[in-house]
Amino acid sequence: MAYLELQGLQKSFGDVMALRGVDLSVARGEFLTLLGPSGCGKTTALRIVAGFESPDGGRVMLDGHDITTVTPSRRDMGMVFQAYSLFPNMTAEQNVEFGLRIRRRPSAERARRVGELFDLIGLPDARKRYPHQLSGGQQQRLALARALAIEPRVLLLDEPLSALDARVRVQLREEIRRIQTNLGITTLYVTHDQEEAMSISDRVVVMSRGRIEQIGSPADIYGSPTTPFVAEFVGTINWFEAQVLDGGEGAVDYSGTRLRVDAVRGRAPGQRVVVVVRPEVLELERSNGEQRPTGAISGRVISHSFLGAVTRLKISVEEGAALIADVGSVRAGAFPIGAQVVARFAPDAARVLNLPPG
Amino acid sequence: MGAVTRGRAPAWLVLLAGSLYFFIPLLGTFEFSLRYLRGKYSLEAYRIVLADPRFGATVTYSAILAVATIVMGVVLVVPTAYWIRLRLPRLRPVVEFITLLPLVIPAIVIVFGYLRIYNSTSVLPLTGSEHTTDLLLMFGYVTLALPYMYRAVDTGLRAINVHTLTEAAQSLGGGWSTILLRVILPNVRTAVLSGAFLTFAIVIGEFTMASLLDRPAFGPYLQLIGANRAYEPAALAIISFAITWACMGLLQIFVRGTPGQMAGTH
């Protein structure tokens, strides 16, 4: 049963529609991430859940109760913000204690809880320091402790790592996930960073222009995108238009080349579809460029990008299009710039999307 | 090195000229205040001024009124400036214009307006008794100090992330009074103190309103002594400066070494 539910949420700011009917269910203890580009509505959705914005339409349900009109201070939701939000006039300890003091918890309980949280975030020596005496990463850890201190019903995180450098970001996101798993707290996380979303979430919600494009596990979102937007936004993708040749065998025609694609099975011959292939599933071979290959796409290597373990090759194919293929960096030398190559993929490695309307 | 020294010379000259502009009249006044006894320097003028019971009474009266003005100003300005920043940013130019009005409308016009509206035959006869007249004078001083207090507080609010701090406090269960008193006010304390001491300086020396409302403030006392005595006004001027500088010194003591506003914001 859903613990937190967003039902038909709509919100506009002037002429801009930020949310166009968002429906979402979050299970108790789940870590769910709203992922999307700037302006997709993910932060607006989070702020509506927090109570900082009122929806124009729709409801927010928490544990079966409608909390749409409940003020933020009465929702019992801990929030970590993108900007550093610690109270500058208070020590780290006082910041963490703030919510407990408001709830008039006894001092012994406050002291115990604060001690636990400082141990949990790994900053036991920072209790007497002021926010300006802490690094960005420490400040966000502290903000997390402060949000957790009140034992919130839902933990909300609004791009909490975006102001940090790459190394701290990776370290801290792992800590956030560890703490969330230990506490089993229902968490709604907002980010525009797909790697971040994929690495820490139970489920990811990809949003675009105020709508949900796809909801699924990180593996589903990456491996089986259901819309062109998701396919393009999450990871690097090759996608090309093709025509179904044989819906029984699973074959398409792409610029006169017959390609095996299991995902078109059951589709009517002649139907136009978008075939989606990840760069890492493409297998490259050198060719002499004279013969048209069977079941593969031919092209010429036009650039190399070294990414560490893999090298990303850009391959110019027919009709001015290009393919991206990842090959192990130790093998990249076999495909120098200018080399003629053929690219193949396993029939079950490609996904198929319907052509977007228009 | 020499080039650097030569490059700084104009700046030093300007500083020197500015210092002379301020200190020569002050030194002249101080020197004059010491000439009460013919043929030798003495502190006689200061002794006479300090011995005058009206001095203590008027300074005390004005100081109490200044404190009341500061309290009223803070109560009025901090929530207003905070709310304008948080929820009504479009109204900011309007409020700024209103707060600037006391600079362009002379105090005498304001006080005559008060006398017409709040005289003893009006619906709200604030000039009907001494205490209510004191209240009216305090409100008048709040108006006079508004440009300084509002600007100081607004500048302080600009230096902190009002929206995020407010939302953080709200998500932790804080109501509006908690947010204002425990989160916003402590983080604009420096700015509030600046406005408070400017207010103090204004109220201590104010003459027009206190005189026309016939209240025993320090400003009218200064004027009275200035019109009737030779050396005591100079001594009083120096004492006034000392009071103002003491206020500035207090500001430095309060602000120094305290965590908060600037240091804690990013």
C-alpha cells in the first residue's frame, strides 16, 4: 500500500505549467528519486509535498490522510535543501536540536538523539562548531542530521549534493543511501544528475515538462526506456528510425539494411518505429567498406573520446547520421579515426519506441 | 616599492583633508569649551552643565525615548522587511519609497500634521496628556528613524538566504514567531544594531518634534542653553559627541566576535 501519494497534482506559475497532472505512489521505506532537467517540475512536486507550494489541483496523501492543506510546520517532513540552509547563528549541535526544542522534548532525550545523529553522520567532533566553520560536505551532512532529528515521516532532499565537488558528492550520496537504508525512512529525492539517481534509488521517476515520463527501477529506466525522452535523457543512446519488415521473426529495415530486433515481434510489417541501442552493446569490426554488411550498420570512425576504462567512438553512418559506440580502451587502437567499421548488436539488446506524434 | 608609496599618496591626502574637515571644528569647539575661566583652561563649563539637573533629566528622558523608539522600530521594521523579502518582493519599491518620505518631508510638517490629527479635541487625543504625548513623540521618532532602520535591516536580510532559512525552520516545525525570533532576528542582529544606534543618535539630538510637542528632551535643552549661554553649549556639543561615539563603540563591542550574519552565509 502506498504511504505517500501524489494524486493528479497540477501547478502553474503565471503562464508556465510546472505540473500537468502528476500521479505517484511511494511505498513506506522506499527511496524514490524525481529525475529530470531544469524546469521539468520535479522541485515543484517536492515543494508541494513539503507544503511550501499549494497545488492548483490534485491532492497529497500521507498514510491515508489528505495533507494538501496542512502547513509545512505540521507535516513532520524533514527536508534537506540545495542551498546551505543551516542556521548561521547556531552551533552544529543547536542546529540539530532545533526541531526537538520546538517539539519540547526533554533535555536528556535531546542530548541522546543529537549524540546518535552526530555519530550517524560521522561528525562527532563538530558539535560546537558554527556552520561557517564546516566544509560544504559537512554542512550538508549536518543538514541531513537536522532533518532526521525530528524522526520525520518522509525525508525530502532537494538536490542536496549539487553544490559539492564531484568526489564529496559520490561519498555523500553513498552515505545518504546507507543512512536511509539503516533507518528505513521513506525518502523523496530530487536531482537532475542521472548517475546520482541511478546509484541510490529504489525507483526513479523521470519527469519532463511537468509530466511523468517513466517510473521504474534504475535498471528498467536505463535498460528499457519507454519514451524517446527517457532514452535520451538517461545515459547515452543511439536511436534511429526503422520500418518493421517481419513482426514474427523480429526484423526491421534501416536504410536498406535488414537488422534483427526482437522487440518488434508482434508489430505489423510496414510500421515505423524508433530503435534504441546503448553504446556499450554495439560490437565493432573493421571492414574494407566495399561490401554492404548483412545485419549490421557500416560507417567510418570520426572521433575518439577517452573515458577511462572505455573509449567512446563516434561513427558516421549513412544519411549523415552518427552512432556512438563504447569499446574497451585497450581495444580502441584497432579503430583509428577514419577507419571503416561495421556495428552489430544482439537482437535482444535493442529496444523499440513508437514514433513520437507529429 | 617607491611607486606603490607614491600611488597611495593621493589617498592619504584625501584622508587627511577629510580628517581635518571633521576634527578642526571639533577641536575648536573643545578648545572653546575650556575657556570658561578667563586666562586659563578649565572644565568649569562641563562642571556647570553636568551639575544642572535639567541636563540629567533631559538626557535620561531622551535616552528612554530612544530605547522605546528602537524597540518600536524593530517590532515594526523587522517583520515588515522580512515579509516583503519573503512574500511581497513586488511591493519593495513602494515600501522603500514610503520609508524615504521622512527624509523629504520636514519634521516640522510631520509634527504639525500630528497636532492637527491628534489634538485634544480629536477622536484620538494623544496630545491630551503627558504620557500620550510621549507616545506620540515616540511614534514621530520611529518615523524619523524609518529610512535608517529599514535600510539597515533590509541590507541585513539581503545578506542571508531568507527563503531557505524560513523553509528549513518551517519543515522542522517552527511557527512564524519562532522563525522571526530564533532564526531571522539573530541573523540580522548586526543590521538591527546598526539601525538601533543610528536611531539612538537621531533621537538624542532631535529638536523640532520635542520642542513643538513641548516635551523635556535633550534637543530643546541644547537649544535653550545655546541661546542663553556662551561656553556651556560648546561643552554640551562635546558631550553629545561623546554619547554618540559611545553608542558606536557599544555597536563594535556587540558585533565583535559573535557568530552570525556575514560569516555564516554563503
